[in-house]
Amino acid sequence: MVIEAGRQTGFGHRIRLGMVGGGQGAFIGGVHRIAARLDDRYELVAGALSSEPARAKASARELGLAEERAYGSYEEMAKAEAARPDGIEAVSIVTPNHMHAPVARAFLKAGIHIICDKPLTTTLAEARDLAALVRESGRLFVVTHNYTGYPLVRQARALVASGALGTLRLVQVEYAQDWLTEKTEATGQKQAAWRTDPKQAGAGGALGDIGTHAYNLASFVTGLKLKELCAELTSFVEGRALDDDVQILLRFEGGAKGALWASQVAPGNENGLKLRVYGSKGGLEWAQENPNQLWFTPFGEPKRLLTRGGAGALSEAARVTRIPSGHPEGYLEGFATIYSEAADAIIAARGGAKPDPAVTYPTVEDGLAGMAFIEAAVASSKAGGRWTSL
Amino acid sequence: MVIEAGRQTGFGHRIRLGMVGGGQGAFIGGVHRIAARLDDRYELVAGALSSEPARAKASARELGLAEERAYGSYEEMAKAEAARPDGIEAVSIVTPNHMHAPVARAFLKAGIHIICDKPLTTTLAEARDLAALVRESGRLFVVTHNYTGYPLVRQARALVASGALGTLRLVQVEYAQDWLTEKTEATGQKQAAWRTDPKQAGAGGALGDIGTHAYNLASFVTGLKLKELCAELTSFVEGRALDDDVQILLRFEGGAKGALWASQVAPGNENGLKLRVYGSKGGLEWAQENPNQLWFTPFGEPKRLLTRGGAGALSEAARVTRIPSGHPEGYLEGFATIYSEAADAIIAARGGAKPDPAVTYPTVEDGLAGMAFIEAAVASSKAGGRWTSL
Amino acid sequence: MVIEAGRQTGFGHRIRLGMVGGGQGAFIGGVHRIAARLDDRYELVAGALSSEPARAKASARELGLAEERAYGSYEEMAKAEAARPDGIEAVSIVTPNHMHAPVARAFLKAGIHIICDKPLTTTLAEARDLAALVRESGRLFVVTHNYTGYPLVRQARALVASGALGTLRLVQVEYAQDWLTEKTEATGQKQAAWRTDPKQAGAGGALGDIGTHAYNLASFVTGLKLKELCAELTSFVEGRALDDDVQILLRFEGGAKGALWASQVAPGNENGLKLRVYGSKGGLEWAQENPNQLWFTPFGEPKRLLTRGGAGALSEAARVTRIPSGHPEGYLEGFATIYSEAADAIIAARGGAKPDPAVTYPTVEDGLAGMAFIEAAVASSKAGGRWTSL
Amino acid sequence: MVIEAGRQTGFGHRIRLGMVGGGQGAFIGGVHRIAARLDDRYELVAGALSSEPARAKASARELGLAEERAYGSYEEMAKAEAARPDGIEAVSIVTPNHMHAPVARAFLKAGIHIICDKPLTTTLAEARDLAALVRESGRLFVVTHNYTGYPLVRQARALVASGALGTLRLVQVEYAQDWLTEKTEATGQKQAAWRTDPKQAGAGGALGDIGTHAYNLASFVTGLKLKELCAELTSFVEGRALDDDVQILLRFEGGAKGALWASQVAPGNENGLKLRVYGSKGGLEWAQENPNQLWFTPFGEPKRLLTRGGAGALSEAARVTRIPSGHPEGYLEGFATIYSEAADAIIAARGGAKPDPAVTYPTVEDGLAGMAFIEAAVASSKAGGRWTSL
């Protein structure tokens, strides 16, 4: 009961935010809106909430947007908002994957900061082009690899960086789900349908949807660069066009090894994202489903269970913690942290300053790395499981 | 990934909310503000955020309140807001316990709905008077026994009500913390200071602060009425004026028995609120620190682990769930659920209708029951541990 | 892989053991036999395995006992064995409770050491008489409060004794089962039948069967003496003559407090024996169902998970550990430790020496303390829940 | 309290057992002796307990063996025991790996049944020869892949065989340890020294020591045949001659996929053997360190936690269970089950019958499969991580 819940206070006026996608029938749009709102850093003022104009406008009405800022298309929105003196400063892109790049280009050209869902694009080439455009634009580009917003993920990263684990040797990461155990996409379920459609999702199924999260998490915590991988992608459900299970061996620069498993056909798993890292001096283990605990195991000493905000909490974790330890924070809070760090960066950028390269939130470069990972994994698997360089 | 995150959309305009208490240096005020904001049902527009006028105004400025609605006292605020056509519809009271009743009276008289922290008051007599006033007023009075907002607590209550546990026999509830293991109040730590001061906290220390939460949770889930109790209150830390540990035996109407343990001197426990209920046909177990899981154990069958939103989720849990199972929701989401249910009730009450007696959020009657529990426990303990009727 | 499994080697010839009770249809007799055999310290050579002579002899045959040492009654056996040059040195008494005292008296009079199940007797008066006889006899009397044989229970005791927890404040102990949730004794199930029959079990049902284990464990680990208790015994199942649920508040000498809960009607619990101890400097927590882990929580430091034989293992635990950490030991191994420590004491006593008062295994005095606990709890409950001195 | 502990009774006279290896300073020999003794099925009567004759005899003396059956060499022992009318019926081979085959050959030729530690030999060629010899000999050959003796491993196998998981898709198995995180073999620690020496251990380090256990467990539970693998073996500790970490991708006949990870350099892991199996209808998960629990997760239903002997226990588990659920059995009990099943088979073979091919304990064929697995993994890794057929 002793920590101040400080993040929600004193941030001056809110950042004007727009959204593309996320209208009626969508899932992740609502999550983005809660995340934006939670720390009171944003106000949603404009949207092109669906690719169908009528649905876009009805959705905007439900959210209480002003009639003239309820746009029928993202192109129209980018143009109109850029022209307004009170136009949006940032836009959230929460469409299916294949629309990320075109929408982002339109808003970057309009001088508007981007907050974009992952994976970045549907092809690596497109991702490279987009990253180049971002670098030129001087605009911020935040990719919502939201799991990096969990306080104990920050603590894990800080522990590794402090040398507490010694030289890293092993990275075991997995993300297991079960919701595609049966052919759900055949039932018309919308989330399943686009995620299993190569045109909308890109070349990776489980690989793109959750494998990239696992890969990003491992990279974020360890700071290791992946050198080569050997992948086995499988579509277990008959007639499914994309992989629903991914097994990958990993070789990192500097000699660390590891494995990544992502599956959507593992009954009994909901969002089983779990990371284990081992070095010459110690190990750590974190699992997303109970994110307020982190195991830290210095070699030769008793295992220690660190809690979010409890004894042993590092400043990197404490600064993104809202409430005392023992009161769980969850997925939405971690997501909100990405938004709030983006808000800090947007405010810093107002003076015309280039964004600070040291910021912690995931950027277009992380999104690009994710696409390189997808491309290499698909290539390796197609070649029968050949080790493939990134 | 298949459940729609629906609660955040489509609620028309926001309810105008004021706040008393919760300024600089406070803890729970910030939690209430996030809770009010999370589902986009409220807009904070006025406040008397501290009993010191200067701090009250500085705190309001930080939160971006309009200058003329940054009040120096709650009396002034109640009067001024009642007079405005755009005055607040509801006020959150987040002061130390001894101020709950006077502030509530002022706003009730001004015709404003109340959302109030617990315990309700510092004495049972005062609680009775306040409850009587609420009943006359026709205003809503919500007590933030926030743990009842957790989806799986709702599921637990629904399971009991469905008869799945058979006739209830046993209620084992506990709330263990460790933050007062040493004499923290002597260090000037503000949260510790007022909670261990009978003038501000009332007759219960751990009893009032967390014992009432445990009692409320047990009552909410089981629906049982407590008949008698036998209490042992102890102040383990030398010179502490109020109890820091509470051991209570329970006899419920209808024959169920149980025990309640609340402690603030149990090293290794952060917010160890845990409930176990057993009946003639089955049992259940829920713990606040990992609130997205609920054990359900029908007698003679394998134990089942229910998850928030997973297989076996009941509608009572699903309707207060924002995101798919496997993505943890936490303390703030449960707190927000209380606020959002209050918002539903406030909107329903706009037509002049009396509040629906079937609403689930905790009311002044629950607050009153909590005060009766405190009074009986203190009396029992003072009498050397005599069984005492409520 | 680094610890030597040493206890099983090099103990010279085996101790000659007899057994009373434990024939066909019994449960605990077989456990005692495995426990005696596990470390190769005993050889079972004689028995009066049932109160029915025919069944006693058939049972002996099954176990491969010599025909002339398969006795029809314990009186005959005590007499005959005392007369043999190769007679038994020790006898295991594994009858229902009401027979413990008469059998023990017979063998003590024959100069034979005793290993006896708990609770010691069916009344406190009988227990006092028996303890007096033991003291006079100079024979060893081991009571199989087997849970004290678990290595991490030894570690917990050593941690408390070392002062690592500071001044003890709280003892929360529980033993929850579910096997008597329904009226199993009415089905003719033998274990249920005698345990719910006051004539065979004594005045306590759940209290005697498992409450005494919980009480013994708490006493063993903390070293605290119980001063007063306040008990609520309930028979939830209609027509059951003895309690099936026990709720007790505890006051220890020196000011520590606590609670003990034992139940046989808590669905979902198998053998949920769990102990938590808290002091001014730290806490610990241990649970029987996963006995190879012990939480140690120094106040203000991260929680530590100690493992049997892992980092931080104390010599008190290591000396009763057979295999490396990570390879679980269980109930039978803990039980065997009691037997093997008894063997050490028996060998020491061969020289005529009085048994070492510092031995760790539970003795007749612990058995006596258990009977005093039962009697006080029954008296307290009968008086309507009055605090009662021991 | 309701299950009879039956296995320990009524088995007639004990099987005469010899042992090769396992003298002073050894570890696993003691485990085998406890395992042999636990259910009272064997009597240890002869031994060549060390390759050094003096140590062999001193070790035998400690164990109480008769002087003339304390042999200085295994050759002498095989010859002498074969010639005795009361010679041993079976021999336990508990030497370092490179001695398994020569010792086994000597005793097979003497007509004596074999119980042998794993891995079977140090090369696949040697394993093939040995297996051929066993087939000719008509003698029993039990390989102590002891983890298959755990009751819930039997239950897992039975669940898979029953079709409860549907068509198998995924097998994720791992065995993580940390005891070789540093260069322990350089300190003279005997267990580390021989396990990291190719001459004594064979071509696999972690691969042979624990990877084979993981592989055997996965094969035992799923019944799947491995078709191809892709392996990455690493020696993280400088100067270590054998692998201390193993990452392997798996392709099974019929289309199932999976991964196997074995490591001895993962700080915080003791004996982290864990198996997860997923099929089209459900999943299961079991971990050796808390072996009395098994998760069974039918798709679309709540997760079920099965306990050893609790509700839902199948006969395959119940028949190898000694004590009621909630009282943990551990490593030694599982090991003893292999020994006791071997005893059943030995008794059956007395009549001259060939051993029943349906027996559950691991045989020379399992040992041979383990050697093929080692050889394929080493070849794959040496080829830079090429997919390799078995």
C-alpha cells in the first residue's frame, strides 16, 4: 500500500489521437483505445474505423466522435486531419496486416506520428521500404509489441543488462495457444478468418501472429541479435493455408543458442507466452499469464521469486508500475505503458527534436526485425529445414 | 483472440464526476481515477482533492481541472456543483475513513450520487445514520469493495448460487500482507500513519483495512449471513494503537462455519486475499494475486481450473470481462467494473427511477454490514475472545 | 547428481522387528513395513497382525513370517518373543487407536521398544499412565508423527531455531481432506468406519486423525508451547458421531497466536497439510503435497524457494535426504526417516544407555501432548467455544 | 485414506539379486538397492561393487554381503554365481556406461537376467550386438528408464492410447538441469568427471545422460516412432569434451512434430524433466519434480488436474500406486516399480517361458532406440544441423 500510483496524474493536456481500423466487430481496436485512455494521455478525436464507409461512420458514432471527423477512408482522413489546426498528432493503425503499410505511408506523408499493430507488414520488402520512409520522415513509429510493456519484462531486461546472468547461453521462448485447434476459420469467425488468410496476414500464420511476439520478447530482454535459424512450420489442421505451429532452433551472434515454439493448436494453452534465459551466472523465467512474478535464479543460490514492485524491484520496472505489488496489473496496463511512453516521446518531439534513439518502446526497426524473422523462418522451412541466415 | 472487447464502446456521453480527497501524496485517489476512466464512462470535472486548500488546488491543476471547479473544501464543492446546470452527477470519496460520512452527507443533501471507499465510516452508529440517510435520499451509494469486480469472483458467486457446491459448510477466507511487519508508521510513511491511527481509521486496524475486504468477499460469493463470531485481535508491533493481526472464527446462519484471518505482519505476503468455500457437493478456491484462475472441485471428480473467459466461463463473469482468456486482467480492471456498473445505475436513475435493488455492485448496506462486523470483532476480542452476535 | 545416497548402506545387521495390527485389509501397516525396509535397518520377523487369530496367521503367511512367529494375539506374542534369544527388539503398533495403550503396555513390560501410530491413546488419562510407564521402563517409545521426517520440515525447524524468522508471531496450520464429505462409513468402508467410531478412535474425529498431525507439525517446527485454545468442532455429515471439521484459535506461551484448521469434508483436498509461520524478521511456508519445496521469506527481501538438498539446504535437512534435489522424495521416505532414526536410537540403547533426550523423532511425550490437545479442544467446543487452557 | 497399500505384501520368497558397480563413492547403486528393496521383491546376495577389487570387497562388507560372494571382478562373479545352486537370478549393472555391455554379456552368457542402467552402451554398434545377444539368450533385460515407473506417466500413456487426445500432433519434451553450469569436472567431482568423459560416457554428454531419458519418456507416453531429427549440440563450458546442451527438432512417423531440449547448464533447474503432448482433441502435461499431478486438457473444456490415485485415476496408474492420493510418491517409488515389474517377469520366466512381449518396463529394445537417437543426434549436429533419419 506504499507505492504512489503516479503515472495517471499531471500530464498537461492530452494528445489528439486518430484511429484507422478497430470498428464494429474488431477486437484489437478496443484494446488500443483502453490503452490510450488508461493513463489519460490521449483523446480519441478522429477515425476511419472500417474499410466499409458505412460501418466506419456507425462505429465512430458509437464512440462519440464528432461527425466531421468520422471518415469513410483513411486517405480522406490523413488529408483532412493534416489540414486542421487541431488535427491529430498521432494515429493508431489497427487494421489487418496487409493494410499497415499503405495506411502508415499516408499518415507519415501527412506528418503524423504512427502507432501500429504488428507484424509490421506482409512482406520484408514492404517493411524495408516503410522503415526507410520512417527514417526520412522524422516521425515517430511505435509498434505495439505490447508484452514489452510489462514491468517485469523491463526488470528482466535490466537484470540481463546488469550482467546478473553472466554471459548469455540459452534462450528458450514459447507462445502456445489452442484457439485454432479446430478449423475455426471455416465457421466465419472473423479473427480466425483473416489470420489464416495469406493475403491479409502475410506469409506467417502462427509465426506472424504470435511467433513474432515471442521473438520480439526474447530480443527485447536479452539484447541478442539472431544470426541463423532452422524452422519447421506446420499446418496441422487440414486445408489451412498458413502454419499453425512453428518450431525453430536459434543461433545468436556471440554463441548463444535457443529454441522458439509458437503454436495455435496446443489444447489447454490460452496465451502461454513464456521466456527463459540462462547465462553463465544465473537464469530467469517469466510467463505472461501471471506476469506479476519473475523467477531469478543465480547459480548456486536459492531461487528468488521477484514480484512487480516488491523487494528487489529495479527502477526500470518501478517506473512503469501503477499500483503496489500484490495487486495484479495485466495485459491492458502493459499495453498502456507502450502508449504512455509513446506520449512522452510525442511531447518531446513537439519541439521539433528527433525522437530519442534510446526510448524503450518498440519502433519500426523492431517491426522490421520481426519481418526479417518471418521471412527467414518461411524460407528455412520451405527448404526442408535448412539453417538460414537473417 | 475470439472474444470481443466490448465494454469500452458505445456508451454515449460520459458521466460528470467529482472527487473529494485523492490529491498529491495520496494513493487510492489515482486508482479511482483510472477505474473511472478505463471504460470511458466518466469525465472528472471537479474536485476538492485535499483538506488543505492550497494542496487541493495544486492537485486539481495537475489533473487539468477547470480553475473554478478546483475547490478548497468539500462543503463549497457540494454547494457549487449542485447549483451548476452542468454540475457533477456523482462524487468519489477517497479520503481517510473518518471523513467518509461527513462528506457523503454533504453530497447526498446536494442530490449527488456517491462512490465511496471502504470501510464506510469509523463507527457503526455513524454507519447506521448514513445508511438511513441514503435510503431516504434515493441517491445511489456505491462502496468500492473492488474485489467483487473480478470476473472470477462473479463466477464463484454464480457457481454457489447455482447449487454446484451443494449446501455450504465451510468458508475459509484470509487476507495476508506484510507491509506493517515493522513500525512503518513511525517513519512518517503517510499510508501507514493514518491506517494505524484510531482517530482516522476507526476501531479496526488490519480489521478495518483488509479484514472488511475479506468479509465482504466471503459474503458476496457465498450469500451467507454471519450470525456470530469469536475474534482475537493483536497488535504485534510494539506501541501500535490498532490491531495488525486478526483471527476470527465464524458461525453463519444455517449452520456453515469458517475462519477469517487478516494480517499485516506476515512476511512474504503482499495482498494475499484468498477465499475457499466448501459445500456438500464441491468446493472452490480463488486468490487475488492471480485472479484469472478459479479452482472448482466437484466432489469425486478431477479438479478443474477455470480461467477468466475460458471454457466453463459463466455469463456473470463474461459480461465483466474485457479481453480474451490468457491475457490477464488485474486489480484496476476489477475496480473499473465497479465504476462501470455504477455508471449503468446512474444512467438508469436519470429518469428518476429508484436504483435497481438487483444490482451487483456493493452498496451502503454492504458498507454497513462491514461496520457491524468490525464492531462485533472488536467487542469479542475485548471480552477476551467471547462468541459475539452480530 | 552430486549428493551421495548414503543412508542405505553400511548399517551392520538389521534390527529384529515385530508388528501388531496391519494384517489383511489394513492400510497403515503396509506403510510401516515399507518404512522399516526402505533404509534396510529392520527385518520383520514376528507379528500378531490382526485381532482375529485366523486372519492374523493368514496375513503372516503372506508376508513370509515363520510359522511359529505368526501369533494369534499380542499377549502371546509379547510373552513368546521376550523368551526367545532371537526375540524382537522392537514392535510396531498399527492397530486402531483404542488398542495402542494395552498393546504398548504388554511389550514395554516385556522389555521391548515401541514404535506406535498416533494418536497415542483414546483418552488423556490413559496417555498419562502410558507415558509414566514408558519413563520407568527405560524403553524407547517412538510415535510415528511421520510428517516430521520430511527433510524440509527439518529445515524449517532449523531455520526457526536459528533465529532467521526473528520472534515468532503467527502460526497458521491446516490439514484439509475431502474423503469424508459423504457418509462413507455407512458403506462399510473400514478406514472410515473405525475413524468415525468414538469407541475405536477416541473423542476426536478429524481432530484426532489429522488435527493432531497438524498440531504436532506446528509444535515441531516452531518449538512453541500452546497455552490456550478456542475450538469449534462440527460434524457436518448427518449422523456422524465425531467431528469432521475443526476450527481452532491458538495462543502460545510468549505471545504468538495462530489458527489450526482440520477438515475431512473439504472437496478438492486430498492431504492438504500446510504450515505457515511468521516472525518479526521473516516467514516460511511448507505444504505436504509437494514436500520438496520450502518458501523462506525474509522481510524486505525477495521470496526464496528452497528445495530439498538444493542451494541453502541445512545439515538438518541434508542428513535425512537420500537422493539429489530435483528428484522428489515423498511420504514413504519421510516415514522411513522416523524408522531409521529409531534404529539409531535402538542401537545406541543396546549398551544399556538411556535413550538420548535430544533425539529428533517424536516420542511418547509428543503423543501425550497430542492427547492433551485433543482433550482441551473437545472441552472448549463442548463449552460453546470457550478459551481453554492446556 | 481409502486405498490399500498392497504391493508390499504377499510375494513369496525374494529374488536373489547381484550387483556390479555401485560401491563406495557411487551414487546410482544406492538408488537401485533401495528400489530393489522397497517392495520386498529382492534380496541382494552378491556383488562386484567396484572395478578396484579392494574397494569392491570393502563395499560388500558394508552392505553385509557374505564374504565369499563379495567378488573382486564381474567375470569372477558371473562364473561363480552361475555355478552355485543358490546363485543370483538377476544382476543389476550400475557402472559407468562403457562397462554396461561387457558386464551384460558376461551375465547373459551365464544365464542370468539383467537390470541395467541407461544409456545402454557407448556406441550404437555395440548396442545392436548386445540386443541381438539378448534376443538369442531368452533372458530378461530391463533398462532402468525409471521415469516410466511414475504412476501418472502410466496414466498419461493410457490416456494417449485411449484416444482421449485424438490424433497426436505435438510432443514438447525437456530435461533441464544446472549442475554442470560451471566446470565441475575439473574439481575432481566423480559424477561430473565420468559423465563428461567420452571414453566412459560415450558420444553424448547431456544427450546421453538426460536427453535419452527425455526421449524415452516421450516415446513411452506417445507410442510414436521418431523418423528424423535435427540437432544442435553445444558445449558451453570451455574445454568440456561433450555437449552440455541439446536442442533437437523432431519429426515422427505419421506426421507429429516436436522439440526436445536437454541441458545441464540452465541455472535454477534441478531435474526439470517435463513432457507436453497435444493432439487434435486434447493435451496433457507432466513434470517430474512434482510427479503426483498430471494436467489433462480436453479441447474446449476446463483444464483438469489429475492426481495420483485421485478421481479419474486409471487402472494403469492405480496398479503401480502404493499409498493414497495426496501423500506424495517420488523418484524412488517410480524406480522401485521398474524393479517390481521386473520381479514379476522374472518369476513368470522361471517356468522357462519367454518374457511376455507386452510387459511395460523398458527393455533392451528401448535401450537400443536410445542409442540410435544419440547416434542420429550427434551425426546431425556434426553435419551442421542437418535433418537426419533414424
